[in-house]
Amino acid sequence: MTLDPARAAALRADWPAASPAGRDPGAVAAQPRTTEAKRADAAALEDARQAANRALAEKGQELTFEFDDDLNRIVSRLVDRKTGEVIRQVPSETLLAVARALADGASAGAVVDTLA
């Protein structure tokens, strides 16, 4: 499955660090996207998720997405449908723990000491 380059550019426009303006102070920032465009992108993402799950069903697996409100981040998981075991997760639990610790004001050194 491939993502249309125009759609990929539109999705990147929602992420300031990924947009040209986020990297280059002289770049022109993308205009805010309309609610309708965001809904269309959400529908396209849901269609892609369903297509992936149809393909993964043969292997007894499922792709799930969850929004982490605390970190304002999407967590995706590949799950064994029979056992519920998480086969792969992006970002990993370790990375999420680091992000939560940093968001709570811990210094980077304290985070490393805690996780080590």
C-alpha cells in the first residue's frame, strides 16, 4: 500500500517539526487545514487500517491505533488476535516512559537512571 505524495505532504503539514517552516525559519508555514480535510484524511487512514487488518487477519494479527492524551501522540500496535499479545508497538513502552518522565519535568539524567 502506498501513500499519495500530495496526501503525505498534507499530513506532514499538521506536524510543525516535519514542515519546512519547522526546519527553516525562512520557510513559509503551511496554512491550517480545514476540518473537512482532516476528516477526509481520518477516513483515508481508517480505510488503510481496515485494509491492513484484512491482510493481517490471515496471520491472526490486528493493527490497532490508540491516542495517548497525556503525550498527545498516536501509539500503534500489532496484536495477536487470539492471545491479545502485543507483537510490536511504535513508539515502544520504554520510549513512552521516557517521554512521560520528561513531560513531568524530570531531567534527562534522572530518566536514564530510572530506566537503567
